[in-house]
Amino acid sequence: MTQILFVGMGGFLGSIARYLLVGLVQSPATGSFPFGTLAVNVAGCVVIGGLSELLDARPFLTGDGRAFLVIGLLGGFTTFSAFGNETINLLRHAGPALACANVLANVALALGGVWAGRSVAHLFA
């Protein structure tokens, strides 16, 4: 139960950080390209990559600390960081075929999911 609270607190802070960073980066001058989301995804991936490497080398966080930082804060900031980290782990431990399959499956199914959700919602709108 304690870890759930740590994840929730981290997610709260991560979501606020995402909102603030997107607001700083995205402006009417940047046009319609989602530079704010790109900045959040890249920043989250850099942080989770560095943190994961440090935790693999020297596990200096408790389970609660890891839940707060990795699952909560970074998960609330961007789930793309988890996707990137999991893909690198697959590449390192299971090989390029599984890593590529993960990338293709996530991109295709996520975009397909957005299309399906919008299509169903359009029927009711």
C-alpha cells in the first residue's frame, strides 16, 4: 500500500512537470508540430536512461524510492520514457528482433488505438 502512495505522489508531480515543460516549449510561434511533447519525451528518456544505468550499477534506492521516481514521477511525466527504457532492455538482453517488435507493436497498436477510439467516439458525437 505504501508503494501505491509513492507512485501516486510521483505521478502527481510528474504530470505537473509535464504540463509546465510543454507550456514552456510549445507556443503559437512553434506552429502545429508538438515540440512540447517531443521535449518531454526526450527529457524523460534521458532521465530514465541515466537513472536506470545508475540503479543497475549501484542500487541506491529503496523499493519505495524507485516506485516514486521511476514509476510515479517519470511515468507521470511521460510513459514514453518507460517504453524507451524497456526497448533498450530488450535490445540488451533479448536481441534486436524483440526490441524492433516492441517498437513496431507499440507504435502501430497505439496509433491504431487512437484511430479506433476516435472512430467509435465519432459515432456518438
